Amino acid sequence: MLLPLSLMFTVAISATQTVYDDYFGTPKTTNVSKQTTPSKDTKNVGKDELSPFIKKQNKVIEKDGKSYIENEDNLLILANKDYLMQPTYAPNDLIVPDVQFSFGDKSIEKAHMRRAAGMALKDFFAGAKTAGFDLYAVSGYRSYKRQQEVFSAEVKRVGDKKAREAVAYPGTSEHQTGLAMDISSRSQGFNLTAAFGNTKEGKWAKENAHKYGFILRYPEGKEKITKYQYEAWHFRYVGKEAATIIYKQDWTLEEFFEQVKKLQKKAAND
């Protein structure tokens, strides 16, 4: 059955790691901890604040020179170009959040999120509404299979090298966690672009997401750390406690766990 042109466009937009990452992924670096940025809160985070997250770190297994995450149901999973999800992983608690979507068919894959994230997204959007802003969910969960299909199609079209520059390699897309949602607004035509970050809706979302357990996952100025370009639309659920620390310290999820790792090492040496 042929899809309406508008639906085909929407599917195409969300097929890759948030619209082909909306940009090309940045080159892999070997030491991402060298980049530093001023913290919003210069007060150091106490060990009592970070210690509960030691057990929330990735548990990995090495296969064929790659690091695969074993504890994939962890709500604080760190999935990126260094830590991959396994092909067999699919969340078993997916729901359709009770929020506004940029498309009509809520039965499709991208309308879903893990339960905790979906319930929090409802509160997030309600908070925006109370503040006078309308947010729209554009793309949530994306299976390994779907990502593989998109990547394979792009390889056939432009070759492997160029495909890797534009499309997230299967297993590296954070959407597979079921904890991320791409968000936009009517003022942006429901598109996923950096311009969303300059809108009233985008600014509110960035500054208030932590109150509902979300973080802006790929912030501007942190590209060398996240290894993805700035994505004003990509919000990730990590829970209120972690989200608040990350927001106040102006950290990425990578930087957050780097600090947790340092605390663990220090505790082991004391």
C-alpha cells in the first residue's frame, strides 16, 4: 500500500539517528575527557550525590573488538559510538506516551518509549503546556532491525564509508534504548533542526527538562565528547536525580559517568 507523501516524509526524517543525526557524526577520538567546559554550578558534586550511580554504570563484554552493553535495561545506559547495544536487545516495557505527536499513527514503532520514560514525557509536555508551550513528539524507539534496514539502504545508495558519515551504525543509535525522544514544535513545522534550540519552546525544554528526568543529550559545544553534532531536539530520560546533577554541572552523560568512574576508583584506593 502506498503511503501518503506527508507520512513518507515523516518516516524518512526519523529513520536515521535523528535525521541522519541532522548532521554528520563527528570523527571518533581516543580521549574524550580532555575537553572541558565551565560548569553552570561551580560547586563540586559531593560523593554522596554520585555514589548511588556507581552500580548504574555499563557492564560490557568485548566481542570482535567492540564493547557491547550487557545491562541494557539499565535506565542510565550509556549507549554511544563506543558502547554498543546488542542486536537482540529490545525493551520489554514499551508504551505509547500520552502526548501530542507530529504524526497520526501511534501504533508505529517510533511512537513508543519505555514505560518510565513515557510517563515522564507526559509530565514534561504537561509542564510545557502550563508554561504556555506546545511540544510534539517526533521519534522515539527505533529497533536494531529498523536501524539496520536504514543503514543497509544507505550503503547501497552511497557506499559504506559515506553511509557511516550520515547514518548511525546499528547498535549505536540511542533510540534503540527506548529512552530517547526527538521533540519539535509547530513553529518549526515539526522538523528536527538546530533552529528548534532558538525557539521559545526549545529554550524552555532545554532549561526545564531536568525537572522531569530528561537531559538534552547532544548539547552544543560538547561534540568532541558525545561524538555527535549538536541536536537541539534529542532528549534522553535518565531520571530526575541524575538529570538535575547533569544540568547543574553542564555535563553530558559521558562526563557524568566519567565523574562516577573517578569516584569509584578513589573509593577503591582509600
